[in-house]
Amino acid sequence: MNYYNVLFNIALSKSFTYKSTQNIEVGSRVLVDFNNRKKVGIVLEKTTQINIDDIKEIKEIISILDNKPVITEELIKTINFASYYYLSPRGLILRNALPSKAFSKEPINFEKNSIKKQINHQKFFNLNDEQKKIYESIDLKIFNVNLIFGVTGSGKTEIFLHLIRDVIEKGKNALVLVPEIVLTNQYKRVFEEKFLYTVGVYHSQLTPKQKFLEWLMFKKQEKRVLLGTRSAAFVDLSDTGLIVVDEENDDSYKQENTPSYNAKDLLIYRAKQLNIPVILSSATPTVETYYKASITKKFKLFKLNNRINNCELPVIEFSKPENNLLSIKSQEYIKKSIEEKQTCAILVNRRGFAHFLICGDCGYIFRCPNCNVSLVYHKKTKDLKCHFCESSFEIPKKCPNCSSYNIKDVGTGTQKMEEFLRENFGNINIARLDRDTASSKKNAYNIVSNLLDGKIDIIVGTSMISKGYDIEKINLVIISNIESIFALPDFRADEKCVSLIIQTAGRSGRKQKGNVIIESKLPSRLENFIINHDYEGFLKEEINLRKSLNYPPFSHLIRILSQNTNEKVAKQNIQQCFEILKNSGFSFLGPTKCPIDKIKNKYRYHIIIKTNDIFKTLHFITAELLDKNLNFDVDPISFF
DNA sequence: AGCACGCCGACT
DNA sequence: GTCGGCGTGCTC
């Protein structure tokens, strides 16, 4: 009789021992009886050590579902590591690692259909000298991490397209991570010109069946390039020869809720196990990445200083709006842009606590009763929405505090901006790109198509518009409400602000010299770096700042969160955590109320640990603090 | 995650 | 008396 440890996709780290007369490969899907229900599990390992005392009965595996394992030993190792590092149940990592259909009882057909032509060589542009040098310097044979740090429009994509071609010619796959779902579709067009029918996409907007098929085709090598968002970090990489993380600075690679893994970091871990190269690409790399590339030399640093066609970088100016949504200067620039039949992009920053209804008489702010965040006014649906719990509320006619009818909305939403433009510029084509309009696939696709075809005069959007769209006709970019980033309780606020501006500015003037107007006054230290397009200078100064404060990359943070519908319980749990940490010798902040102290009716308290020995700290937490009604966020990027 | 078990409040 | 609320604990 053989014994196997089986893992389920439930919120548990524990695996369960089952027996079978058959020889089963590690990574196979099996059907077993679990708590009197039939359940699909994954065989993690063969085992001989069984504590008969702990286990009442060892049940027999009902059946092996497929003729091949569904995950590799390398992925099992990755799941174990991710569970340990991110202090999350292994079963939850497993759930994130496979498409949901892999947990249904249907057998998987691993038979491979043959594919014909994979590369269209005519569609590759010639690399310029700067690009060529980088292309030739990147070693595809072994594990190494390469940062391509290039201004927007310098042709970073073209470099990795050439490298992917080489990888495919060697019979290997390539994985490309992008930050937004809309980008997978935009990239697909570009990639399919070159790699024909072998380009797959993988993200959460696919139907369960589509997602499963894309996952399977990449695994079987019917698809050779996969364009995916965060969850693609767990796809089968056994035949993969190159991993690209595009816009590596983007926050979306970090999952906000449990398991709060970082796809970029996990892929570097996997690449090391698999001995394959990684490319991180960005116009505004994170302080952490830049530090590893320039100071500790763990990564290789490649810089692209010139834009393709030697197009000049845009002129960046600051101008504070007088009394309106946009300053007179911006309005004049917009007028000119419309007359010249160019596209103008307006970024309305949504981060922070910026837009709310306020009583003009007593200052009462309308907040979500469940989440204690200000409600956002949505004109189209004529309601107030909570962006945390999605509930919507009727617009109150008068202030509940002082009964005044003088209710005003403060802050600039994308909708309000759209309306302002329609009132002031008359009959023009305005498109809006934000989480609301991009939520349906068709809609997002239409907006992007219209943009690319030059049918739009003004595009208004959130930070989504700053991510990678190559729109030639944009030569005016206006950035509004950026200062609200500083309202965030975040040591990365300066970095987020400068990087968002530089990235959005990069949308401007891809064909001819463009203009960028920032509708805020920033600290002059930051304004100087921005005007001079000196992101590297900013990074260097920021590294020193982080060092003096012992912030990442010089330390690791771990955020411990206690949430409960009962405020007393939430408080008690964080207090209990505090008592354990108090004598541990680790330095930490708190416990304090979270900046947003109530979300979805749950009261929130947190403690933030700062450590220079992450593994020692993880070990301590694993031993002392797990299963105490606490949530953990290792290397957090958000501190709400 | 489910599902059973178990101990207190509001009904027939 | 008992129906049912959801807190706690277990699943090889």
C-alpha cells in the first residue's frame, strides 16, 4: 500500500494522508472522500511517515483523474514557499495557482495538437544601436534578472519581442506579465502580428472555461507566448525559457487580500529554481528594483536613454487651477489641441480620499456607514457609491447633521471632469477610461480602438491611461489632482507621485514634441526631478532617504491586520498580538486604528513590523501568531 | 471552505 | 417545551 499527502483548495495549510494500491505521480489530481464529500485534491508527496494516533482512519483514494500530473514538483515547491513567505494557507495559494476548472472532476486531456508556423519574421522592426546592445547582452541560457530602465517610447517592448522570438525558435515558451487586463488585449494585437496564432491571454475576466483552455494550451505548448496578469505567475513553466514582467513598478502585481503574494517576486523565485532569465521593464522602476540593479548588483541594469525616432521628451509645466477644474493655461492648451485635431489625455488621479460630498455649511462629510470612507458621487447612475464595499446610496437632499441644502462635491472625479469638458468645449469626442468603463471587455476594447484610430479629441481617465498605450496622436497630457496621493499614509507616496507623472507624461508626444501640464503644486524637490525628467536622480535620492529611515529595500515590512464586526473583538485580537510581539525583540508600530478604520462593517486595527531579518520574523510569526484571527501582509504596498 | 455540533433567545 | 441563530471545531 502507498501513502500520499493530498492538498485541497481550501483555507488550510494542512495536507491530508490517503492510501492507494496504485503508484501515483506527485502533482496528480485525485478524487477522494473528504469529510463525507467527494473532493478533488492534488498529490503533494508520497509519504511513509504516518502518525496513526492522530488519524482516525486513512481513506483510500477513489480515483486518479488524469493520466499525467497537473502541476510540476517545481510548482509544488513554489506553493510551499509562497505559503510560508506570505503567511497564507497553502490551500489558498493552490486555489490561486490553478484555473478553477482544474478542481472539477472532469479529466484533463493532455494530448497536444500540432501547430504550424509560429513566427512571422517580416513583422520585426530592426533594433537601433542602443536596443541592439541590450538585446545582445541579455543571457538567455541561465537565471539572471535584467532591468530594462528606459524612458517611455524608447522601445523596451521591441527588445523583449526579439528575445521572445529567440526563445520560441529554441522550442521554449515565454511568459509576459502585464499590469492590467485591458493591456493583455492591446498587447495581443501587437504580439499576434509576430507570433501568429501562438499568443495566449490569462486573466480573471476570462470565463472559467476560457481560462482553463488558455492555461492548458500554454502548458501543452500549443500557445507559446502567454500574456497574463498577476495570477499567471503560477502557470506551468516547465517549457518556458523567458519571463518578462512589464511595467514592473505597477502595484497590481501584489495581491491585496490573502494570499497577498507578489507575482513579480514569486516569478523571480521560480526563475531561479528553473534557471531561466527574467526581464523587468519600466520607465519608472521601483526603488527596490533599482537598488538591486544599481547598488547590490543582484540584477543587471540596462538603460535606454533615447526615444525611438529621437523624439524629444515633452515639456512639463506646473499650473495651479484658479477656481475651476482646470487652469486657464490648460484650457488654452486643450483648445489648441482640438483645433489641431490631436488627442489630449487628462489623468484624474483617484487615489487617496479625494472626492466626496460635503455640507457647505457645517462641513459634514458623506461616508459609507459600512466602511467609513467617503462616498463617491456617480452622475450617470445618480447615486453615491462606496468603492470598498460596492454599496450604493441615494443622494441626500439635505445634510443629516444641520439640515442645510448646501451640499457640494469636492475633488475631481473622472465623470465630473468629463462634464466640465463638455460644457466648456462643446461638440467634441470625449472618452472616459476608468474602472467603471473598462469593466466590460467590449467597452474597454471600443475605447482603445477609437483612441488608436484617432477618433477621440479628449480621453479622460484614471491611472489606467498611464499604462502603456501607444497612441501617436497624443501630444498634450494634463494631470489633475495628483497631490491627493500625499494624503495616503504611505512611505512610498513620493515615489508613487513622481512615477505616475513621469509615466503619464510619457504618453505625450510620441511622434512630435508634446506638452504636459500638472495641475498642482508639489514640493520643489519633486518638481525639479519631474521637470528635468530625472527619474534616476529621484531614485538615488529616495534610496538615501529610505536608508536613513530603514525602510524597504533596507528592511522588510509585515502588516498584521485584525478585522472584526465587533470592535471590541478586533481590539482584543490586536492587543493579544501586541502582547506576544512586545517581548519578541522585533521593532514594530502600533497597534493603531487603520487609516480606514472600518470596511464592509468590519472594524480594523493593525500593527506594522519592520525587520532586517525577514526569515527570522516569518519563523516567529508562524510559530506564535498564526491562527489567531489575524491577517498578514508581507511586503505590503497598501496601508489602508 | 462546508458541515456538524452546541448552547442561548423568541415563538407555538 | 423546540426552532433556529451563528460561534467553534474538524475534516486523512
